[in-house]
Amino acid sequence: MSETLSYKELDVWKQSRLLVKSIYQLTKNFPKDEQFGLTSQMRRAAVSIPSNLAEGCGRNHFKDSIQFFFVARGSIYELETQLTLASDLQLISIDDLESGLNQITRCKKLLNGFINYFQKQSNNQQPTTINETSEEYGNDN
């Protein structure tokens, strides 16, 4: 078998890192009084996505891995809500909202596809490590 891929090579992990960067750039313009409110919550939710993907990939059991992938998915939905609230509070423009929601949608699709694939593999109990699953899952690039 060829050398296996790591989570760092997964498109879902790469796209979630880009989302983190966008959220940090977007929230740096929020008012100071939001520093410990929406700014902090949005940043934590965004960082949680690639972090939980990485942690899930580091687990030795399908059940543990899948749980972390679902936590990452929950964080995407949390971030989507927070981004919408930022728009409601007029902290971001409609263009920023649409751009952020497009990135979130891209990450959701990649993550849902990865979770579905990973669950099918866990039902078959074929690969023994996340790296073997990652290799079969592949990348969009």
C-alpha cells in the first residue's frame, strides 16, 4: 500500500483552516465591547472545526473518531448562527455574510461527505486507521 495521507491533506481540514482565517479577519473589526462576546464565540467555534477533525483523525477507534467529526459539524452550525447574528447586529455587511455562509456551506458539504464515507467504512470495519480511510476518501484537488 502506498504511503497514507494524514488529516492535514484532507480538503475538509484545509477548507476549515481557511474558514478560521476568514473569521479572524472578519472579527478583528468588531467593536471592542464584543471582544468577550460574539468575537470570542465565533473564533472558538471556527477553531473547533479543524481541531476536532484533527483529534478525530488521531483516535484509534471509528466510534471515537466519528464523535469528534460530529462535534466539528456542530461547531459549523454554531458558527453559521453566530455569523447570521453578527449580520443581524449590523457588525458585518451582507457581502461578508454571504461570503462567510458560502465558506461554511463548502465546509459542511465536505465534512458531511467525509462523515458519511467514514461511517460506511466503520460499518465495514475495513481500514484500521484514519490514515487508511483518508487515503480512500481522497481529495478534491
